[in-house]
Amino acid sequence: MEASSALVEARLSSAGIDPVATGWLGADYAVTGGSFPVRVRGVGVVAAVTASGLSSQEDHDLIVEGIRQHLAA
């Protein structure tokens, strides 16, 4: 999907799509914030930064802040 999981969650929610009901995911999985793709210009997505254990929004915010601090260093 090449987007943060928070963005994927928001897109599905706004479209009224339940990924479990559609069979995309098993009941043991959820589409929530907490993973962010790492892209290299000219290459594409090479990794993902992931956090878990807080709320979906807090996981996403933690990743975004960490990336901001890294890029500012």
C-alpha cells in the first residue's frame, strides 16, 4: 500500500470498508496506525518503522516524531 498504516486506516474508514468483513484480513489482525514506510529516492520503499503498544494515534505520532528528529539531526 506504500502509505502509513494510519493513512490506510483513514482511507478505509472514510470509504466505509471493513477489511475483516471483506476477507482481506483475518480476525486476528487490524488496520491501525503504527507503521510508516521508509523510501529511498530512486529505489522505493526499503523498510518500515513500526511501533506498537500505545493507541493507534500515539503509535503513529511516536514514529512521525522520531523520523522528524532523525532528519533534523
